[in-house]
Amino acid sequence: MAAADTPGADQQERVNAYFDAEALYWQGVYDDPRLQGVIYRARQEAVLAAIDELGVAHGAAGLEIGSGAGLLTVELARRGHSVRAVDSSRAMAELTARRADREGLGTVVDARVADVHALPFEDGSFSLVVAVGLLPWLHEPGMALQEIARVLRPGGDVVLTADNRARLSSWVDPRANVLLAPIKRLRRRLRPRLEAGARSRLHFPSHVDSLARASGFQIRHRRTVGFGPFSFLGRPLLSDRAGIRLHYHLQALADRGVPLLRSTGWHYLVVARKRERSR
């Protein structure tokens, strides 16, 4: 079977087509004043804080995978990093390049189209890899993490996020309850296969940790970010204003390490270091 005919290639094509078509939506999502925008901005702030804490050397080579509209790319460049930014969607890669040029950072940002499952870089090329919102869209996340490990130098760090299958909002709405996941998977297997569009996936934090360790990473830091929106049978339980207040309150408790809340935010963020070679 030709590579282009494999299920993975087919899924990747659907993901690329989705982001090509919805590029402008994803460009504006961080400016959304509603709860979704608040949570996406909180995720970006958490990622940047984690990167700052790593103390990566000024001018160090960094790679951002799934650069989207380039907001994080620009922030990395402003911090003095030389950034390679890749996205499998051509429309997204072009948005990244244009944003870097507008901000006067085009000389330190190289934006291009690339697939994380087969990165066009040599082994050990980067000190830092950032992959925000990437894992949910991958057909082979384990392969992707192995590629990330390959292009990182020993002792280099990866900062990545996944959509949390154990997020608190999924326990409130029966339609999203994680306990029903096996039944939903069985139903999908039994019904006729439909030509569906791109779909994102949820991951338990423990699954993400296992994939990272299997790829040669040591987990250094982890947290969850974002609470809500809360619904019941698909109907919102709170106004957007009330939902934002609740998000801030629950996030503050989660950041203080309150049990249950610290692991049930919308997004799971993990910082991991590539193990040094044995001598």
C-alpha cells in the first residue's frame, strides 16, 4: 500500500485541510474575550513561564512544532531565541511567517511546512522544542515524540501540551464523561465508517508521560491549565462572565496544588528533558 494511501497519511491530509480552511479562526482565537480565549491565553502564558524557568541560553536554537498563527513563535523570538517554526498546514506556516515579518523578527524566524512525524532536521539540532496543542491532532503521537527526541540535543528540553481527557468539565456533563469512553469507542467500531473531517483527541496525563518516557525523556514539570466551559447534556451551566470567574478561582486553587483540581484542567502541560547519553 502506497504511503499516501495509509490511514495515517489520510488522517494527516484531513488535519492539514482543516487548518488550511480554518486558519483565520485560529489566528483570532487568542483575542476572543470569552472563556475559550481566556483559557488559550492562560495556556500560552503558562508555556512561556515554563520556558523562562528553563533558562535556555540567549540565541539558542529553538524549534516550534505546530506554530499555528505564530503568536508563540514571535514571543520566543523576542526572548532572544533563533526559531525554526513548522506546521503541517501551509496556511498556518504562512501566517507565522507574516506575523514574524510584521513584528520585525523575520531574520530570526524561519517558518516552513513540515510534518512532525518526519522532521527535516539533523539529529541534535535544537536546545528547545515547543509543541503546544499539537498532540491532539496526531495520528502517531509516539512516533512524533521520537522525532522530537531525535532533533533535540542530549539535555535539551521539550515543552508540550495535550488536551486532558481527565479535565473537570468532562465529569460534569454525562455526554463527555470519561467513564463512557469505552462505550463510545465500541459504538464507533460498530457503526459504518464515515468520511469524517479532522478530529482532535484527548489524552490522559499518564498516557502523555508514558509516551515521553518511552521516547527517552525525563519529566521535569507538569501542570494543568483551564477550567470550563461547564455544561450538562450539551447546555451551558453558566454565563460566560460567571464561567470566567470560576475558571480563575479554580485555576488559583490548582496552582496551589489542591488535590483533584491540580490534575483536571483543560490543558495538560509537561516539561521534559532528553536524557544525556550514557558514558
